[in-house]
Amino acid sequence: MSYEIAVLTSMSIAILFALSLNLITGFCGQVSLGHAAFYGIGAYVAAMLTKADLALPIALIPAAVMAGLVGVLVGIASLRVRHDFLAITTMGVGFLFVGIVRKQDALGGEIGISGIPSVAFGRPGLLLLALVCMVLFILLSIYIRRSWLGFAFESISDDEDTARTFGIDVSKFKLLAFVVGTAGAGIAGGLYAHHIRFIGPDSFGFVESITVLAMVIVGGIGSIAGVAVAAAVLATLPLWLQFVDDYKLLIYGSLIFITMRFAPTGIAGIVHTLWQKRQAK
Amino acid sequence: MLAIELVIQGIVQGAIYALIALGLVLVYGLLRILHVAHAALYTLGAYIGVIIVNQGGHIIFATAVAMVAVGFVGIGVYRFAYKPLLDKPPLIALIASIGLFIAAEEIYRIIFGAYGMSFAQPPLQQQIELFKGFHLSTARISVVILSILFIGVLGWLAASTRTGIAWRATVSDAGMAASFGVNIEKVRYINFFIGSALAALAGVMVALLNNLVEPTMGAVPAYKALAIIVLGGLGSVRGTLVASIALGIIESFGTIYLGHVMDRDAIAFTFLIIVLMIRPQGLLTRR
Amino acid sequence: MTKIFKSLSFAVFMALSLPFAAFADSIKIGFNAPLTGFAAADGNSARVGAELAVEQVNSAGGIGGKQLELVIYDDQASPKESAPLAVKLITQDNVAAGISGSYSGATRAAATIYQESNVPYISAYAVHPDITRAGDYVFRTSFVGEVQGRAGAKLIGEMMGHKRVVMITLNNDFGKSLANGFKEKAGDFGIEIVNEYEYSIKDREFGAIVSKAKSDEPGAIYASGYFFTAGPLVRQLRAAGIEVPVIGQEGYDSQKFIEIAGPDAEGVIITTSLDRDSADAVTQDFISGFEAKAGYPSDMVAASAHTAVLVMADALARAADESAAALREAIAGASVMASTGQISFNALGEVQKDVQIQIVKDGNWRHYAVISDTELLAPPAE
């Protein structure tokens, strides 16, 4: 059982993390190549707090707040630069985060933080907490999608200048997307730190940012269900692929490439096409 | 004196960045794609160069073969990976490119081995004393000279030949260029060929400097070259050159004087973020 | 159709059941190592080293008639992968113990889980200081960085007699802990640290550091790194006309270092745990056996994984019963002659052994000296 619990926990955290980016990139159209930085901020904040004997569910709140605050800063940057310039700026934020954490002895520097306590009720307890956070975030995503907010996000995503002519306060909504998205990543990071119970700067680097972006794109930009499925699959693919031994990463990379090349709309697009074909019959 | 040495070391590094980033900016200028897999072509070039030299080939011959072969692989990448995705959002091509890059790194590892390769007898290692107490190897000097040479030729081609004019027309407005009878497809092929060949040249040069070619040697150029073309203003060839050299020199001084506060990447990206906050359109730009 | 299906499923059944039949009476040991991705070179060397040890143990009759069996998983040197895999090894593969052939982060994450499940775990070559602090079920058969750093200080300051040293430090847990150990003892051996430069594991270009180091005019350079960073670094130092001795550590310890640095590798001295010129039979068997099996000369990670398996096999043979607690006791009380020397553990589970000093001579690693100062080499005990 414990292995299944560990795998399910990995999945839930990945889904939460991917959906948090989906809010920024999928809903609001702001590409981020540095989302792992916020994951990392959440992980470090939560780990420091639980090591000081705070309970994880409470420690997740400051983790989210801290990630969200830094998210505002990046959001402000997004008002200044656009499109690919923004993508590379966020990538820079990711490198900056890792570069700074490396040199902070208070955060363990290169050594990282180990001995992160386990949560109440152990692994099942953590799984439960992760599931609750994940479900809440899914509900939040659905709510946003259906509300006026979702419409505003979508119009910004389609064309910022047109959105502005509709009287949509583009700056305000962009900042909002960044705050909510990065705070979600902070929670995911806090959960991750207590899942693996060891964190170091290398866990939150560029590769992690790319991995989560791949989940969003492979799932189908903006699709909540698609992104959730892609996150669950891609997060645990290396575990399932143990049997292919030497070819594991090759298959992982090829799968991402092939999905994009032959089904650019991602998992959501594939399902949608299949559904339409069935309806047509 | 030390300052001059650090500047020269920075220029050598910058020249390598320039060779890699040029291919990337050519692709971006035409297709608006962030071509991460470009770094995989750079690695491929390095492997081809080392293998040919170790088989007894001359370094110049090896470099030429690497450039031509990788140039054609570049065309293949465009034809099979990017062409079908041109009408899709650019993010799709970016992720496809990343997937391709991960897969390519693993293919190199499986075929050529995880330990990487070295020259049995590394060529161009003679020391030349530039000024008192400052030595540079022939390989380092060649990097700078070759970069200037190729970039100069490229600039001349773009300015004064029919193909160059067609290329510039396609970059500024593909639809308009097509209506004037420019074969856009041909322009793109040539574009990928030249860009990929330059990456291969950079790969062989780096192999000469480090005497080590690894499956993952493209990992750093994969993102740093993106940063450089953005810094240069995306699509601006001159901007890319300036950004490459600037970054090389800043990293050179940064590793010495800021090394205790930030690592090399963080130094580079701090510079990038500062520049973009002041000039959101990059260092140099025509806009 | 059904016939084909039946014969197919029979074939599959046979294929699946055969290995189980063959190993019905075996003791399983979990082994995690990076077999794909950036650390694959070390991971595969470690795997071959561990497999060699298992073959040697089995051909000598196994453990009380039972064969030793490795269950190998690829962790890509990532804590994110190694933690669930450790759970899988313990709860699904029911391994009796685990060995890490992986890097620090992955090993540290797995150590927590082994400790929690009370299954013994030996880290073969990961240097992270906190690994053994996971608890009493976790051991390490390689040096922590600090110990090797101290040995480096003695080597440079006392044995070689160089007093002006420039440090070039790799920015990760390995480089940092080496630097800490070196600085801690540098004063005792009269060493003045002129300057310290830092670089990242991704760097292969050291132009700026080389220029600056040259202007410092040191008597020796203490540079931490792995063969893939140290090879280019040494080459570039020599190319700039810096002729002073370069002192490294076990990260250099691979034939590949000599291949990359070429003639410039001559005279480079390192602190490590494998002595190529050892007269000991276990070490010599390992060196020849590894080269035959892997097709390239042995290195430090392979020797370390080999050692970890031998220590585990010895403990399995000596354990009072089949319980994990008895196995833990047996490991803690180990005194084994392995390929990296005479192994025993302190109270924390850190190894106590001599530091081997090797030098590159005529394109090969050769014996230079050995440091067996137990006070200097005392690993952390808590």
C-alpha cells in the first residue's frame, strides 16, 4: 500500500503544481519558464516552519503567501515585458532564485534542508492533505473559468490590446493571475518538501520549470482535465518506465515531442476529437 | 593588466555564445520559434568533429564535415518537426523542441557513451604569448577569428546577395516577400542550414577548448542562447552579437568578483532582467 | 486466435516465472543509481561495481547457501525519483537492505525512508553530511567531504610543503564540504589561502578563474570537482602557463580525467579511497575484474559501490538472525577488508579508513602516499 500512497501523493502534488501554472499560462496566456522558483519558495518556507514545530496545514499558508508575494513582483515585470520576452524574464527569475538560495547558509546553501518532519498520520495523512489541496485548486480553477474573471483572463490571453479596448483592466487581472498561480505553486512546493522530506537548490531548477510547463502544454493549454491527466502521467512516467532501463528518458522526451508534433492541442484536444467523431456516427 | 586578460577571456566566451545564438536568432527571425533543440545540433557537431579527428582526419576537414552534416540535420529538424507546427501557437513548437532536445541528449548518450569523448591528440593547442605572461592557445584565438570571419561573411551575404535580400524581406514580412516572388520555403531551408552549421562550428570549437564532448554539453547553451537573443532584442542579428560579447565579459568579471554571492547563471540573468526592465525590447532593436 | 493467445500467455507466464524460480532462495538488496540523464556515467560505473561484487560473493557460495540478488532502479540522481523508489524497494520488492550508488540529493531522500522502515541502507559514494544523520540504520562507506578536505590540507601543507594556496571550489555539497574541511585545518599546516574562486558543476570554461589564479602566484592549487570539470580545468590551467601542483579529490578519480587532460594530467595528485598499486588481493581482484567486466579501467565510484556490497554481504553472513535489527548490528560492527581498504564504522555510521593519495604518472593513476592519521581523519560522530 505505501508505494501506491507515495505514487498518488506525487501525482496530486504534480496536478496542483501544473494547474497553478495553467492558471497563469493557460487561462491568462502569460508564459512562465520559471514556475519552479515559486514551488521552491513554498517548499523552503514550509520546511523551515515545520522544522520549527508548526503543523504543515498551517505552514502551507505562509508558504502560499510568500510565493504569492514574489509572484506579484514577477507579475509587475510581466506588465513591462511581453510574450517571449516575458518567457525569458521568468526563466531568469528561476535561475536567480536557485542562484541566491545556493549561497544562503540560513537556507542550508548547497547542502539543502534535510530531516523535514513527517506530517500527522504519516504518509496517508500527507496524501489526504495533498488531495484536499488539489481538489480545492481544481474547484477554484473551474470557478474562475466560469466566472467573469475567466472571461477577462481569456480575452487577455487572446489579445491584450483588444481586451483593453473592452475596458478590461489588463494590469490588474494579469497580477491576479500571477498571485493566485504562484500561491498555488507555493502550496504544491510545501507539500513536496514534506513528501520527499529533503530539499536542495537543485530540486527547483530550470528542468523542473520545463517539466511543469510540459505538463500544461501536453495536457492542452487551459484545459483543467487535460492538464490534470498530463500532470499525473508525466510525473510518474519515470517510475512506470523503470523496466525500459536505458531508454527511459529517451522515451520521455520522445513522447513529449510526438504528442506536440502530431497532437498539438494535447490530451484535451485528442479527447475532444475522439468525442466529436463518436457524436458524428 | 588583469582587467585586460579578463576582457579577452570574456570575448572568447562571448564568441562561442555568438556562434550558437546566431543560428537561434536566424530561426526566431523567420519563424518566431524558440528553437531549444538547436543546442542538440551544437552537441552533434562536436561529436562529429571529435570522431573524424580521432579517425585521422584533419581538424579543418572535420569542422567542414561537421558543419555541412549538421546543416542538413538542421533542415531535417525544420522539415519534420517545425514545419507542421507553424500555424500553431509558438508554445507548442517550444515544448516539441524541448522534447526533441531531451530525446537527442539521450540518443547521444546511448550511441556515444555516457562518459563523453575526447580528442586522442587535441589539435591547435600551441601556446601563443599575447603579451608578457598572458598565454592563449591557438584554439582560443581561432574561436574569436572564426566567429568574426563567419559572422562577417554572413553580414555581407545578407546585405549584398540576392539570397540575403530575399532572407531579409522574408524576415520583415513573409507574405509581402512571397507576393514579390521570393521562395519562402527555400529561404527557410537556407536559414536552418546556416544556423545549424554555425552551431556545429561552435560545438567543434568548444570541444577543442575543453577536450571533452558530453551528451549533456548542450544543456547550458540551450537556455543561455535563448537569454542572449532576447537580450539582443529577438530577431536582431547585431543585437545578438552585442549581447553575446557583453554577457561573456560580464560573466568573466562576475565569476571573479561576484562568485561568492551568485553563481554564473544568476549573474547572467540578473543582467538580463535589469536590461529588460529598462529596455523591454532588448539592448538593440530596430523597433 | 484463442490458441495463439493461450500459447502466448503461457510463454509470458514462463518468462515471468523463470527468474523467480531461479532466485527462489535469494537475498535481495535494493540498489538505486542514476542510469540515465546527466549522471549516467557514474551511475553505470557504480552498477557494474556492485554487480561485480555480487558475482564474486555468489561464486564463492553466496550467503549461507543463498544467492545475493540486486534489485536495480534508475533514480536519475533526483530526490523526487529516489524517494518513491525506496518505498517500492522496501514494500514491494521486500529487499533485506539497500545500497545507494547515487548522488547526494537522491541518497539523502531515500535514507529517510530506509530509516523510517528500519531497513539498513549503505551510501556508497554520496558525500552529503546529513545522510548518516537520517538515523542508526544508515551507513556510509565513503569519506564525508570534510575528512577529505582535511587530508588535502595535510597533503599540501605538510607532505608537499606548499604554503600559498589558491582554492577553486565546486559549488555543490561536495565542493563546499571539501572546502570547509580544508579551511578548518589549513592553519594547522601553515597554509595561507590566497583566494577562493567558485564555479558551478555546469561550467567547463574557466578562462576568467585561470587568469586571476595566475596573477595570485600560488604555490599550489586545491581544486574540487569531478573528472568532467577537473579535466578541462587542469588543461586550461596548464595552457595558461600555470605550472604549480594541482591537488584534487576522489571526484577526479577516473581514467576519463587523464583522457581529457591528456599530458597536462601528469603530476596531478588526489585524495581518494582506491589505491591502484595496493598489494591487497581484494583490491587487485576488483581492479582486474572491473576492467574485464566494464571494458574500461576502474574508478572511485565503482570501487565504492563494490565496497558497499561487500560490507553488506559480510554483515548478512554475520547477522545473528534474519531480522533487520540483527543486520544493522552486524553492519555497525563491520571490520571488512574491501576494495577501498579496511572498513569499520563510527557511532554515526561513518566509515573509518585510510585516505589514499594517488598521482598521475605516465597516463595512469599510481600510488603516491597514504594518510592514516586517525585523529585528522576522524569523521563526524553525531
